Amino acid sequence: MVNEKSWKEFKDSGLLWWINMLLHTFGWAIVFEMQGEEIKRVFPARVKFRGFGEEENTKGYQEISQYLADNAPFLKQEADE
């Protein structure tokens, strides 16, 4: 099953933050080039920074927690199919 989603939905779910936390370990990140609220371009990049600040982490954990709360029944059902 493939259900295409937008980059905005991916970013808003907290998944971009989550994946970038992992990628930072290796000096990589997925970069969103924005113009106002519009996503202009998305690309992988090598980066020097590692991790996020406390405020960004708090926001990320809140978004990921909300995503899981909203989608847990569907994720479980898909895993069982």
C-alpha cells in the first residue's frame, strides 16, 4: 500500500524533526527550503550541527505524541494485516 502524502503533512506530524534527530548523528539532515509558508524545495544535506535546542525538541515531542495518539489504531491495524 502506498498513500502519497505532502511534505507539509510530514513536517507538521513531527516526523521531519524525528528523522532529522537521527540523521544529525551522521552529519546529515533533510532540509526544507521555505518561502513564507510555502515549501519551495526539499533536499538531503550534510550539516555541521548536531541536535536541536530545548524549545524545538519540546515542540517535536509534542507533535510526534499527537501523531501517535491520532494514528495508533491505524498503525496497529496495518501492522497486523
